[in-house]
Amino acid sequence: MKKALIVLLILCFFASHSKASKLTSVNGLRVESYKNHTRVVVEIDNAIEFTKNRLPKPDRLYFDLKDCSLQKKIASPVIIDDGLLKTVRIAQFDRSTVRVVFELQKGENFYTFMLENPYRLVIDIYDKEYAGTSPKEQEEVVAGLDEIKRIVIDPGHGGDDPGAIGPSGVQEKDIVLSVGRKLGAILTARYGAEVIFTRDKDIFIPLNERTEIANSKKADLFISIHANASPRKEARGIETYFLNWTNDAEAMRVAARENKISFKKMEKMRSELQTILYDLARKNKNEESMRLAASIQNAMVNTLKENYSKIQDLGVKYAFFYVLVGAEIPSILVEISFISNDEEEKRLTEELYKDRIAEAIATGVNSYMTRTTVVMKKNGEGFNLVSDSPLP
């Protein structure tokens, strides 16, 4: 009996130790007050599950972070008194639960999401004025752009390089400059992002200098805007690219046109590039670039399908675009429509169509920051978005 008891105690000890070793560390707490909301960021070292509840008298909101351990002393309570929150307290509630308690003043509504690299649980508290806004609408207003300060917008071509030319003479360089300006205005006004243009007028900027601008300015995202073209007049649709080599003939054709080289030269380049492709993929943060591309592609297709017929989703693809080489940040190239298609060329000249494209790209940037689960399905040498799940 005594031996069995000792064995049981040993097993309990190791079971408890094993569970403790799997606890997620809670490492810090940050609070920022903004015009319309207060943001509380809980720094953790892994994804977590949590529950939430609300108590009256005084009005309190609390979150229980499951399987978590407070690893270091965090100053608590944090006095805020900004009109929405009075204080925030954090403590180890039990052996595997960390509780975060908000003592509310005027705070009426809240939204939560998680971010990665590093992991953070973000809790936004809103006042009564915003309490009736739906979560979907509020996510568009909130946007995780607090983490993205500087965005480079690259309208393709320019100056002596008109880009593709439509059946009625519309030039790609003019269309993408217009869309780029509209996008910049939205990102600045709605999300408070600092926008840098590689060009904001009709001038030519060499392809290699465009990502150099992004790197030198320590930008967070690089978005290159283009209009597609094809010898097939019936070709239409939207596609978004990130940097990598591909054997897909259509993607190579698009890249060759944007790189201003022949398709034959693109084919010959493969043997010369094999040794540097891995390094390019690493430096260009391809996984993050693919997530950004997926979010923007999905937003563009969904937005335009609501208002226009025959919008084709050509998916997310990769190809070797010179303009993306050398970027040290998530970088994508979006082909907003086919200027070589009669109907799509006409749409590209309409201000409302360009407005909706700009709105959609901005929504895609926002989605990239507020969602972490992007499910892609391989489609030949490209990808189609299956889902982009919102965080809890």
C-alpha cells in the first residue's frame, strides 16, 4: 500500500509538472488610448483560448486566459481614466488561468483578435457611440494597422513606359496611378497609415528602385498595382502575385510583360536563378506575402462581384517579378483587371470602379492584419483562397 501511494504521488507530480511546462507565458501588458477606443495588448508566447464575462456594480469586464502562466511581475492595476476604462488588472487566477479585469467607465462594446510574430491578444474597448456598430463594420474601422505604420504604394509603369494599352488607347500607367492615389487616401484617412508612393505623378521609376524606396523608408508593406493584358481579347479577371519562380506559362507571361523582357528570356532565366531563389523567398517573407495576397485577392473579388457581372477570380499566384525582388517586407503585385478586354477597359476608366478597387485593396490590407488563419488550396501553380477565419 505504501509503495502504491509513493508511485501515485510520483505520477501526480510528473503529471502536474508536465501540465505546467505546457502553460503559455503571459509576458506583458500594454495600454493605448485612441480617439474612439482604448486598446489593451496582452503579450503572450503562443496562441491561446480564453473566455470572457461581464459583472455589474462596478461595471467590469474580464477575460480568463486558459493554460497560461504569469511569468513575471507586471504592474497591476494599470490606472487609465481615459473615459472608457478606469483600470486594468492582471493576475494569476488559479494554477492555469490568468485573469485580465477591466473596470469600465463609459466602455460599452469590445472586440478581440490575436496577432502573431510575436503573439498578442488584442482587446479594443469602445464607447456607447460605437456600441451599435456590427462586429464586421467595426473590424473595418479598427483595423490592425496600429502594427503597420508605413505602406508603400507602387503604381506600375509611368513616364515613357505606358504599360499595357487597351483597345481604345487607355494606358495602364494612368489607370494604376489613379487607383494608387485613391488607395493612399483611404489608408491615410481611415486607418492613419503613413503612405509613401514610388511615384505620385507621370514619371518613370526603374523597377529595382521601387523596392529600394520601401527598404530605405523602413516600410511595413509593399503593394504594386498593375492592369493585366493578354493577346486573348476574352481574357478577364483579377489575380494577385507574390515573388517566387514558377513553371506556369501564363504567370511567366504576365511577369515577362511587367519585367519588360521576352517570354523566351524568362524561360532561360531559370537555370541562372536556382541558386538565389531560396534566399529571395526568405528575404521577401513569402509566407506573409502570400497571406497579404490572399486577403487582397479575396476582398477585391468579393467587393466587385457585389456590383459587377462576370468578375473572374484568377486566384493567388507566384512569379518572378523584378519589382518585388529585394523587398525585405511582405510584398505583392495585384493585377486589378484586364485592360486588353473591351468591357474591363471601359470599367477601368470609370471613377466608381476605381473607387471600389481601392476600397477593396484597403479592406484586404485590414483583413491581413486582423486575421491569422488563411486556408489556401493549391490550384496548378497557384492558389485559391478557401477561407480566412477571423480570430476569436
